[in-house]
Amino acid sequence: MGIRGVYHNTGWRETMEIKPLAFIVKPVSEDINSELSTIIQREDEGGGEFITVTQPGRTASKITIEKSEWRQIKAAIDKMFEIISGEGD
């Protein structure tokens, strides 16, 4: 996902692109620096892209998720929420 191209008088040229780097999930009433914010960011250290999830106001650590791991991690998280809410006994 990205926006490619730059418009010149001669038309569109693919010289640059705009790529989203991060999303911030936060309460509507809070600003982006809120301790209740969760930051989902794409990163690449040369071996391919992966996602990091941080909650700066709650912990000093982050988790790293590769695309190939996401389905199983999500399924485990969903299952744990079922268990703690009493739905998965």
C-alpha cells in the first residue's frame, strides 16, 4: 500500500512514493501521546518487513510480529480473551 508518483507538467512520473509507517490506536478524547495509545508500526531491518506493537505509556517493551506468525498469534490472543471472559471454558 502506498501512493506512487509525482505530477509534473508532463504528467505523472514514478519518482517517489508515500508509504504509511504507523497507526496509533487511542481513545478519541486523548492525544497521540496518551499513555493509553498503542502504536502499530512497520519496520524492516534488511530481512523483510515485520510489525512492532508498542504501548509506550504502559510498558517499556514492544513485541515483534512477522506476517507468517500473525494468524496463530491472533488465534491464541482471541482464545485467551474467550477464556478470561468465561466463553472458552
